[in-house]
Amino acid sequence: MLSSSQARLLEGRVAIVTGSSQGIGKAIAIGLAQAGATVLVTGTNPGRTKSVAEEVAQLTGQETDYFIGDLSKDENVTAMVEKVIHKWDKIDILVNNAGGGVILPFLEQTPETLKTTIDRNLWTMLWSCYRVLPYMVKQNYGRIINIGADSVRNGLWDHAAYNAAKGGVHAIVSGLGREFAKNNITANVIAPPAVEGELLDEIRKRDSELVDRYINIIPKGRGAYPEEVADAVVFLASDHATFITGQVISVNGGSTMQ
């Protein structure tokens, strides 16, 4: 939950949060709306995506809308962006949260699971940046926030393929941050460890010992809460973070340290 000092930080801003029909993305959509932003919720499940958009509006009093589609496909991203521009005339904040890799030992991956992991995590982000940035350049303002993964740094078990995708999600911000600084656009990554919620619970049901290993490397002794990630997104999206760009910021309970 946002503190009173964070409320209305984003008054008048328009945000897209990809992959926001559940988990971290849903928490981010709520957090941005609580801070005053108008939010587009996206997902691939029509009923759930529409329901979350309505829930965000009811909880926060902010205007919301939703888009349903596979954002690894350029035509869907183009349609998403056009919907936002048609309705709200601008895009101030892009949160690239869509993801969901297939977590398996590397040699148990198949060509299909490898492609799925890259599509869901890397192509969704690339197409979204590519289609949103022209509008941010035109308005001379923008905040791009990618949701990465602490596993890129700590080499978490069964995450090699996932890290190949998330490594690109991390790496792009140094280039975007430098290239678009002159346009008052920042680009950063927030990298969480294991995050408490439905997805971690699914892995826990399949292999509780593996999840214990994930948690045991976090000195805080638990996974991140979605709201903790959302609070960091709100900060980077706000004018308190105007001089932060090209950075990977770990919100990880100490699982890796510098």
C-alpha cells in the first residue's frame, strides 16, 4: 500500500502495465492508480483481465481500461498502443511486466518451451518499447520500467532459459537510457527474487524442496510481496526519480548484494 506521501504522485499520468491481470502486474496497476495514474490493464484471459481492470477502478477511483492479446506479436502491441492513444491521447508510463517463462532444467526444455519463454519475456518488452517510444519522444516525456529477475544475477536453479530472456530485459535499459535521455525519458529495471503468490504456489505444489531452495537464498526468509515491487515501480514512475536511468534496481530481500 502507498503511504500518504506517495498518494497522487502520478496525477494526470497515463500508464500501460503489461501482464497485469494477476500477480505482480495487478499489484503494479493498483499501485499506479492509487498514485493518481490512469491505467491500462493487459492480459490474455478475457474474463480475468476485464475483472481486474474493473477492480482497479473500484479500489482507486481512477479511470481504467483493458486490452486482451498476446503481446509477443507486433500487431497486438500496435493495437494496444493505438487504443490508449485514441482514448487518452498519450502514454507517460510503460511497465513491461508480461512474462511467465517455462521453469525447467535446461536439458528438459524443448524447442517449443524455449520459444515460449523468449516470446513471453523478451518479445513482449521489445515490441512494447518499440511502439510506445515514438509517442514518448513526441511528448518529450516518458518512464519505461521493466520487471526483470534477480535470477539473472544469482543463477537460480532451473532458470537458465528464463535468464536468457530476462537478461535482455535488463540489458536494453542501458541503451534506451542513454539514447533517450535527451527526450526526458528514463528506462530502468526492477529485479525481484521469488515473488509470493499464485505462480510460486504452483511451483511449490510441484516441487516444494525447489521452492525452499529459492527462499533459502533470500536473507529476509521469504519471497517478495507483489506490493513491494509495486511501490518501487511507483517511485521510478514519479518525478522523484527524474535522474535515475539505465539502472537495474534489486528489490530482492538481499538475495544478491553489491
